[in-house]
Amino acid sequence: MKKKFMDLQTWAIDLQHSQVQFKVKHLAIANVSGTFRKFGGAVAITSTHDFDNSEIYFELNTASIDTNNPERDNHLKSGMFLNADKYPKISFDGKLIKADDEYKLNGNLTILETTLPVSMAVEYTGMGKGRYNDIRAGFEVHGKINRKDFGLNFNLLNEAGDLVVGNDIKLHCDIELIKKDA
């Protein structure tokens, strides 16, 4: 966990009840969906009544990409895309900002050697007690990035001149947090 989180109330991601998914167009006609199986991070809150202004740190393990097709997964892990051997992590560092009962996640996303600002919509889905009386909170995160902005420049065209892999990557995360004991 990042050092700056040590003095704040922190929440950990419940990996058993969270998922990170993506979609990208294939041949400009259909989506290919995938997920990252290994990820982690933390949320540090400064407010006593909600998650406004919370600090977010998140990492994805690039080698854990899974599109339900091992051949495609190996291609995505290769130097043509994520180069998982050289760049084992995708990271995000930012803040969750509340305005008019809606949240936005703003911060810096790093893929390969490129770090760029991104903004994603966040839906707070609720809070409750877990099976062992732990406090939990849920969020859905939606966003979109252009893969080429991050150096993912694979450019194969089909016979009609369409990109085999679309430029826009849609992101969707279901995140369940567990409040850490103070």
C-alpha cells in the first residue's frame, strides 16, 4: 500500500467480489470482452460521511488478462500489445470526487511507459455489513480510453480496410471494498 495511505482510514478491495472488465471492437462489427484476473489496490478516505475526495490506488497484473481464448491472451501479453514481461502492471492513481450525488474518478493511468489523465464515471451502489460484521461498500466504474494514446499501436487491417482491433477500449469495474480496522 502506498505510504500516504497509512494515516488515513483505508478500505481494501475484496478480490472475491470484484472484477475488472474491458471490451474492444473486433473487425468494427462485434465486441471482444475480457477481464484481468489479478489486481489490487486501496481507497483512503478523508471524509467521515462519504467517499468524496478519497484517494485511489489500483494495479492490474497484465499477465492475468483473460479473453477466454488462450491464443489471443498470449498475443495480448506479447510485445505487440501489453508486453507483460517488461511491463507487469497497469496502474491508476487518483481521486474520487463527488458532485451532485454523482462520483467521478479522476487520475493518472499508466500503461506501458505512458501516463495520461483519465476520468471515469462511478456509481456508488451501497454500503452494508458482511457476513463477519465487516463494513463493505460497492461501486461500479465505467470509462473509455483510446489504446493508441498509451502506445498500444497494433494496426492490422482486414480486406475491407477496417481495424482488426478497435482503438477505443471500454472499461467496466465492479468493486466491493472492505473497511480496514483502525
